[in-house]
Amino acid sequence: MTTASLTQTDIRVRDAVLRALEWDPAVDASAVGVSARGGAVTLTGYIDSYAGKLAAERAAKRVRGVRAVANDIDVRLKLERTDSDIAADVVRALELRSTIPSGVQAAVHAGQVTLTGKAAWLYQKIDAEKAVRHVRGVRNVIDRISIAPRPVERDIQHRIAEALHRNVNVDTRRIAVSVDGGTAILTGQAASWLQREAAERAAAGAPGIVQVDNRIVVDPPPLEIAEEIC
């Protein structure tokens, strides 16, 4: 992509993402590149941790005007660690989180952590992934934890809608929720990725929900002349 092919909006979004990465203390942006076109941002280059890679993606999503992020950052460790050392730290990280069931297991190969086992709640599956992503030496996390089936309460759709209304970060005027079996389906539009992800987290905490199908489209308001980070 050449500079000549970029619109002024693309350039503003790209520059705003670069500033967001430089501002975030969890991101070493010295070797990270950014391109933008039509609200879609691509992150390239390399960073020294998996947690830093995810932090870079979160920082980009917080920028006004960003509608999608392709995270092509490569994790290059400053100091290599053996899989056995990583596995030992992963076990400790899982044990330190009281929300994670003891049946959750992890396998490590070439720095990639694969989580398996069963959880009673979807949020426990999410917490397990969050617990291990910060372990030094981890390059990637694959979450294959399954949710134990349980009856879905009859009023669960209404309860999820109420949870969305209670969440200060969710504008429910443009978001709808439906439930199909154990899947909560979110549709509509959100002004930012923050709102989209907040809605997903709220739905994931509902009893009996084993999956959230988040179809919410990020539709940010028109860009100002001067971009600001949301």
C-alpha cells in the first residue's frame, strides 16, 4: 500500500493507531508497523510477547474510526524458554485463578499453549485463556475448553438483555440479543470495539450459555478533523 493510494481518513486512522501503540505501556511498538484502509487496520512487524501482541490489538481497537483489525504481528522472544519451563508457569497461573476448574489442562509445544478440559461457565473458559497469555515465553494460546451442558433458563434472553442495559459501556439502543440453545446471538451496531466486547462479556456471564455469537458490527461516528483515542 503506497501513501498516494491512501485517503486522508486512512492516514488519520493509521497515525492515530501509531500514537495509541506508542502511548500504551503494555506495548513495545518499536518494531510494529501499521496500515489502514477504509477502517480496516493491519498490524505487522514483531513484538517480544504474546501478551504484548494482544495489547497492541486492543490499543488499535480503541482508536476512533477503526472497524476491523488484522493482527499479523509475529512474537519474537528476547530470551527463549523451554516448553517445560513454560508449562510449569502455566500450571501456576491456572492455579492462582480461583474461577478456573481444576479439570482444565494445558499442553505446550514450541511455545504454543493448548487448553483442554471442561468448565461449567463460559466466563471460566475465557478466564483460563487470560491467565496463561501473560506467561513469559508463550507465543500463542489455543482454547479448546468445552462448556458442560446445562439447562438454559426460560428467561435467559431477558436476563442477558437486562445485563446489557446495566452495563455503562453498552449502548443497547442498537444492539439486540437472541438465544438459540446454549448460544447467545448478538446483532446490531456498536460505536466502538469497547462496546462490542463489553456486550460479549455481559452475555458470556449468563447461566447455561456455552457460546456467544457476536455479530455486532462496529460502526463508529464520523471522524473529526483531529483524531482522538477513545
